[in-house]
Amino acid sequence: MESETDSDGDGGSKAKLRGIGHIEFSLKGIPHGILHFVEQIQLGGHIFFHDVTASEGAHRLYVKKVMTRVRKGTDYATSSWSIQWVFCVRTWAKIIDSVVTLTAGRQRKEVESLTVFVNRTKRLSPTDDFRVGVGQQTFSPLRSGGDRLLCNDVRLSYNELGHLVSSFTGWDLDYVKDVVQVQLYCSAERCGPGKERRTYWATEEKYNYNGGSRRDMVEVVWLHQGVRKTSCAQITGFITMYGDVDRASEGVIIRWMNNSSLSAQPDNRDRPICEYPLGFNHCLWEWSKTDTDRPCFTVRGFRNRVRRAHLWSHVKELDREESIRSEIRAYYDIVPYDSIVCHSNIHKDPSTGHMLQTLQII
């Protein structure tokens, strides 16, 4: 029986997977894969760590298994394995730098400027208990909503969104609340010159897989006192805003993260690097917080509104109260599409409760 893998195409003349021999030198696949594979096999020493496809397919689940099954040896053994792991990573980096990959296949047409396509079929609607007050496909006028939350996918109040839109566009707040038409979406495709095409999602129930839930994390660039900074955020939704004939805008609603208080030191891009040995390819973030509780969470009858509008319905009832408390000081913002650098691989670290980001070394 002839062996076969999809990476080296050694299945003979009747290969089923039809590997073309390029995956070993993929500028994206190898750096990310080797970091996880070597860490699992060397540091773990457990049979489940060889199930590398599962760890990539369900990172949030398997990172917990890694934390609970890590081999607990002597300081000498731990140091030896860590040094070997670092050498392996750097060796692969050298190999990839020296390999020229010729990738066959259809090439996408290059675009000359940043282009965004919101998925019109994934437009969000107000909660059932308030849909009569505004409309089926719009959240305007924002003033009528007050401190009510918009919907389960975008858990901001109408007042909060009005202030964010005013700050983002520079339009007068009263004009935003009374005139501007606001539409929200849970999916958008972004493509631009020199950048990959990617579809981003921010929903608890409208995604086609994973029980309907997918909420992407992204790297965002911003300016602080004239200095370019990089941070991470979770996408909350996609927004279009229409005012008068000459007034229209669009952007991404995000929930910001800050450098984790448990991070040892920042790197040259001001990212919060983890302690050794994870510092070679992992950052640690935590949710940004407002100075005070959000007013929409403290109004009288808030819990009754949550129940009537089926908010946080994606969370199990036993965990719902904790999930609500975790958002009472959530810090939201609207940013332009061109401030998003790329998708980021971030999941909650079960040992600290903070957000662990896996970096790509190339």
C-alpha cells in the first residue's frame, strides 16, 4: 500500500489527495503549525498532544488540555526542552527564508484601493420588543431607543451608539440621534491593494457553522501622540451611516483590549509579550474597561428588558449573569476599515482569564 500525504504528493500515480509538494514551504502554514506541533509533542508528552489537527480546529478547547497536561519535570528537563523548541523554530524560519515557493492556481484580481462589501443578507434588526418603535431594518432614529440595547449581536445602547457615531464622523450629536439612518451588519468582506481578501464575522447566531456563533478578533493600528501603535480588538458589528445627500460613512464597531497586567514587557511594536518560552510567539491581552459602569446596565428594569428581548440568549442560563457582568464596563469604539491590519488568533487563556494571542513568526 502506497503512503500518501497532501503535502508531498507521494501517493503514486493514483493519488487521492493530489498534493503538489508546496505545503511544507508555505509561508503561512509552517510557521504557525511548527510552533504548535513542537510545543505539544515536546512539552506535553501526552498522546492527545499528537492530535494536532484538533488543536488547530478547536484552539480554545485544546489550549485548556495543554495547560492541564503539561509535563511537570525538573528545571533541567524543562529548560532543555524549551531550548530545543526554540532552536527548532529558528531552524524552520531559516529554511523558509531560503525557499522560493511557486504556487500554482487561480490568482485573484488585484484591486487598486480598499474595498468593503457588507453582506446585505446578514443585516441586523432591533429586538422584537422594540422593532415597532424604529423599524425592521434600521435602528433609527437613535434617540427613540434611549438606554435600550440594540440587539443580541450588538449589545450597545442606542445612546451609546449615537455618541460613538458622533465621535467617529464629527457630526453633531442631535443630528445623529434625530436624522442619521443607521444600519448594522454581522458580516463584511474586506479587500485592498496588497492585502488578502477576508470575510469577517461578528454574530452569536447567524454564522453557518459552530452553532451560529463566530466573533472575529483583529489587530488594529492607531495613533497615540503621533506614534503608530498596534492593539487588538474584538469585532462587535459593521455599521453604515446615512445623513443628508453628502453625508455617508461606514466603519467597524469594536471592543478594545489593553496590554495585560500580567505581561512581562512589550516588544518593538508595543505588544504585550508573554513570559519565556511563550514570549517567542504569544501575547497576552485583557479587556479594556470604562471608568464607570455603562448607564444602560444600571437603569431600572434592565433585567426585565434582557429577558423580554432574549439578550445573551446564546449563553447558558447558569453562566448568563457572569457574562452580563463581564460587559458592564466594556469599552467600545468605531474605527475605519483601513485601520484593521489582519485577523488575529486569540482565545481566552483558562489559567489567567486573559486573552492569549498566537503570533506568526513570519
